Amino acid sequence: MLKPSQTLVQQARNIPKSRKQQTLSRLSATDLHRTLLSVLFGRQGLECIDNFNDSKGEPYSLWNGKDLLGTPITYASLPYAGKLNRSLGSLNALDAVGERIAEILKTTRHIKGASYRPSMLILCSTGSINQSAQETILIASDQQRIIFWDDEILIEKVDSLFPEYWQGIHAEKLPYIQSLHDYLLGASDIIAIADAHDGAYESPITDSAYVPLTLQTIRSDRKKVNGRVHYEPKVVEMSLDGLLSQRERMFLILGDGGTGKTTALRRIAYVLSKKHLNLDETVPIPVLLNALEVARADLEIIDVIAEATAKVSRQSISCVSPEDLENGNLALLIDGLDEVSDDSIKVDIVNKLSRFHQSNPKCLVVLASRDTLFVSSGSNFAEFSRYRLTSLTFGQASMIVQRVARGRNLPTSKALEVIRQLKSVHGMDLNPFLVTIFASASDIERKDIPPNITEIFKKFTEQMLGRWDERKGLSQQIQSEVKDFLLCQIAYEMHLRGETHVAYDVFKDRVVHLLSERGYSRDVDVYLDEIIYRSGLLKFYEGRLYFRHHLLQEFFAGRGVQDSSHFTDKIYSDWWRKPIMFHFGDRPSSVMDLYSLSQSVPFDHKSNLFQSAVTIGLALQALYLAKVDDRLMVLRWVIYSLSDANRCLLSHLDNDNDSNKPLAIFLFYYIMGREAVASELVELLREDEELYEMGEPSDQSLSEQHDFWLITGMIESGMLLEAEKAVVSFRPEDKRLLLAIVLGCFFTAHLKVATGAQRKIADRIGQSLVPSIGPLLNRVEREARGVILEMHQGQVKALDASLNPNSESISAGLPEDEFLVQVADSEDA
């Protein structure tokens, strides 16, 4: 027997009995059978033989089942609309029911060579059946084989066996919609981050404050030139609101930390809730969830929805009915997949969403995540259409600066200058979170732009941690360094456990322990109050503490590591990449520590080598106080490691007959590595003998790889003229390297923030190489036909279902000790 979740059962029992009785009273006998009895009998393990009509043309059904002793038995179910009471004028109706029952129990039905005659009949009424009526029916039918189900028994059966049925009758959506709307406008983790000053602040999802976010993908444009078919990439942009009108129902929104994924989902929910409040019922009901809520092993999506909507509306009941699900009147918005550290749990989340989609194909499902290795190479996302949030334009960033800096009379010219300088800061593209936290600094109009992303975060968090003291004018200042230390330690421990939240009691115990060790035990309550309630860096929800943005956890976690050798076994993990970048950004002269970390990476596992080189290359760009020669030493290692791993990949793909996506696989790894070499120092390595003598100096393929990554670095760091000169003499035997350069130039010419001159040079480089790679371009299209490539901000993802680590994929046929990372092998915690 199928048992529904206890959550749904409890919610059903919270619904007033009178409302359930009203619902039953509106059912006809046919509706009672179709919508209720067929499900109730089925969920009790009975098998429907067939549906019939008696001599009066009224419906009944026969069922196969077993009695209490396990003996096979045939039941008949007879639905009846209304009450059955023995009163003046009702005797004829009761007699008529008795006669129908007698006829049904005496009738044998022949179905597919088998004969069925009911041994027992269940009379199901939508109203009450009093004792006198039961006795009259028994006499009239001359039978004792009757079971009576009146409305009270039906209600109990539905509560325990079919509780979701009641969701259709109590779906008073307005209380939920109003509560959700109010929550979205007052969501503390949006406002507290930006409102670093006392002035009024408007939620960034409202119409007046919203900075329009843009989604982007690239699709193939089929063209015929001189009788030959060519496929050219075409940039497709769409407003966030436009997502609601798309034909597809499953979307994956990708973006790096701070690009606005959470704001995007909340904006969608806000737009839909606002329309509902204006009595527009043509739009779906928004349900906003976090991936951690979906991850609960004991609940399916429908149960999570019921629990979440009931919690928001404070009604103890869901507001989504079966009819809503069937008609697609639901927009399910799930945030933070990347904040789940365990890949097996991520798989379970995506599988739950797939099962929900299969059962409710008309409902909208939007999942947001950073573009991690799991997302890029997993087979689980075949049903999702992928879109990427674009970088901010200068105009959009200026809107954010002006809004956050409201009340400080920041001139527009100064805001634009701030943004221009901010764009050049290492570590992150121009995005809403970065612009917001930087604009929140009180002396933005006076001081220079910090040299790396870690310094920007430090400037912001120092202000937040000292903010209460400054406002209240305490005579005895609480040192913000102590609060910073506490957050670093706790964030590091959370990250080490692979968690994004911590129970309040655990948090408090750690604060007590850390302060007591340092002689601050008397100040525990003050520090707890300062950190949790006044800093604005944490949020408290259902007894657990979260950082208001995952980047903040990564920032504190990376700085909580005192010895960089701690990262030795984590250097190739997506989960630890940004903490490592923040760690070295906090120690901008510690280049020898980074070099030592690079020397701990084994060369025999090429997948880990490639991932490690990417992380070390990104961390290197934060070391602005290190000597140039020392930075070149690390960059030399990065170039060599990427070259060695990439060469191994290409060699394996050439010899792997099982992989039918070799070009897409290569491009995936090229895109993963390109940002790691985005340093102006690459030009100094163009004639570097030490680099070209590393490994096997006589190996032409390795030398070609060195040239390739150096040119890639020039393109990524904006040195387009230098790249153009280098390309002239670059004639690799492996034309796939030229294809990747063309792709990089396409990014610069069409997608990245660049000057007009840079765009022209990038386009010129790409056009000069196209004649050499014509056949490869067509191969790329064939490997990802119909969806080609999604490209933006240094990412290329084939959307084809076969690009996954479990089938013909990025990892297809590659032994673990040779190259590709299997998702299950990545150490996330």
C-alpha cells in the first residue's frame, strides 16, 4: 500500500472538517468515483477490474482484493451523492439504493474469459448515513454484505491515504502570496549587505530599484556559402523576465559567485507574486526553495513544496493543489545547488527535480548554481536549458552604485570612474555583489581602489564588524579584529565539513571556546550579539546561522587557514577554489608559499594537475606585492602544468575510439584553464628558455602547448596586439589549438567587456585563423547539434545530454589515473 508522507497527512488533518464536508457535498456520484474512490481503493492495494453501469444507468466498479485472511475477494464500490437518512419522504430513496445493491451483488460480470461476482459491496456517500438508513438499506437489499462509508469515514480515508486531494479545496493562495511578497521585499540577506549606511534602502528586486539582469546563450546559425553548409555562433540574449514566456520548462541559470543568481530567482518570484496580488491568476504560483531544503532525503519535491508554502503563509497547509500541478500553475525556483558540497546529494537533488518534471511537465522549474565541474560535466542536466547571467554593463553598475551610495551625493562621473577601476581588480568579473559591497564602503569617493578582491572584501567586512560601535559611540571599542578572527575560524570549520550553515548552539560553543582561550570569556554575550545581530554578515533561520552570501563564507574560510600547506589535498577541488584565492589575496606577498603548494601537486594524475594549475594560476593573480621574478616562477609552473595535462588529454582523445565528443571535451578544458593565465606577465615568458626546457625540451607538442597557453594569456589579459603578433608565427600541427584561440577571440569580440580597439583586433585574429580550422568548426557543430555551445565569461558548455561523466562524455573512456576528473573523485570537504 502506498503511504503518503506524514507532512501531507498532518497538513490534511489541520484543514477544518467542515470545509472537507463542503467539498464532498459538491461531488456527483461520477466525480466521487473518478476523483476519490479510484485512488483510495488503488492505494489500499485493490486492483480495478472494470467500471460498469447498473440497470438504472448509475455507475459502480468491481475490484480484486484479499480479505483479512489473505483469501482473494471481489469487491463492488457504489458511489452515492448526498445524504442517506431515514426520514419522512426518504424511504423511497433508501429502498431504491437497496434494490441497486441487491442487483449488483447478484450480477456476474464476464471480463476477458473470467467471471466476477462481488462478495462484498462498499456504499460510499458524500454525506452522512445514519443508523436507521443503514438498517433500511440492509432490509431493502436483503443483504448483509454491505460496508458503509459516509462522509466522515471518507474524510478519514482521504486524510491518511490521499491527503494531497485536500490541497485542491483549501488552496487559498492569497495568504501565501501576500506573505511571500512581504518576505521578498524585506529579505534581510539582500538589504543588510547593501545597507551599510543609515539611509533608507529599497530592495533590489522592486521595479524602481531593479537593475535588469540579462541571460545569454549561444546557438548555431546555419548558413550556406558556395554550396557548403557552415554553422556560425549566434549570441542569444534574453531578459530575466522573458524566461517565463519560454517554451521550455526546465532551466539552469549559471553564474559565478555574486552575479545575481539569488536576486534573479527572487525577482521572478516577486514579479509573479505581484501579478497574483493584482488578481492575475494566469501566472504560476512562485515557490522559492534552497537546494538544501530539497536535499532532505525523506521528502520528495511535492512534500517540500507543501511544507515550504505552509511555512511561508503560516497556515499549516499548502497552497498548491493537484490541479495547479496538472495545469502547470507553479514556478519552482531553487537556489544554491553549488552550496551543497557533497556531489551525491547534488545528484539526488537533480534527480528529484527530474522526477517532479516527469510527473508535472507543465510546471516551470528554475535551478541556479555556480558553473562548477559537477554542473559542467554531469549527465543529470540533460533536461535543463542552460542560460548564463551576463556581466554588468557600466550603466547597470552605475545604477547600483548610485542606489547604494544614495544620500552621499556621489557624482555620476565619480561612480563611473569607480566602476572602471573596479573592473580591473583581480578575482571577479563586474557583478552586482562586488559592486554593491564596494559601493557600501563609506569612503568610496576618497580612497583608491583596493588591488585585489580580497582587499575589497576586507574593507567591507571591517566596516560591517565595526559598524555598531561607530553608530553607538561606545566608550570601550570592541576590536573588530577579534570578531574577524572568530568568523574566520568558524567559516573555515564549516567549509571543512562541507556545510553552509551551523546550529546556533554549536556556533555559540565555538565562540565561547575561542574567546576563553584568549582571555575574553566575560565578553561572550557581547561578541555574540555583535557578530550575529549587528554585523549584518550572518542570518539566523530556524535555529541555524548562515553567511548572508556564500562568497562571505569562502572569504572568511580561506583567511581562516594559517598554513597554506593545509590546501595540499584540496587544491584541485571546486569547493576550495575561491577560499584558496582569498587566502593568498590576504597574503599578497606569499608567493613562495604558493610555489611550495604547486610543488606538492603530483604529475601522475593529470586531472588533478589541470585543476590545481587553474586554482594556482588564479591565486597567483592576487599576489600583487610579490616580486616579479618569483611570480614568473609560479606562472612558469602553471603554463607547464596546463600544457602537460592538455597534451595528455589531446593524445588520449586521439587514441580513444569510444569517445564521440573529442572536440567538445577539449574545448571544455580550454575554457576551464584560460582564466588561470590571464596575466600580463605571460609576455615575459614568450622567449623564456627555462619554460621551454621544462619536461621534454625536444617534444614539439609540448612546445606548441606552451605557445598556445601564452597566447591565450595575452588574449585574456587584454594584450591583443601582442597576441596578434604571436599568432602570426604560431603554426601548430594540432589545429585544435587554433580553434580554441578563435573561440577566445570570439569571447573578447562579442561577449566580454572590452574597448572598441580590442574588439576589432580580436575579430581580426579570429578571422585570420578561420580558414585553417573550417573542418573543425563543422565538427564542433556535429558534436553538439541542436544546441551547439553555450559560451560566456570564459565558459563553454556543450548542452548535449551525452556530455557527462557517466556515459559518452567528457570522462568517457578515460582511466582515472590518466586525465579527466570523475565527479565522484573530487574532494569537496
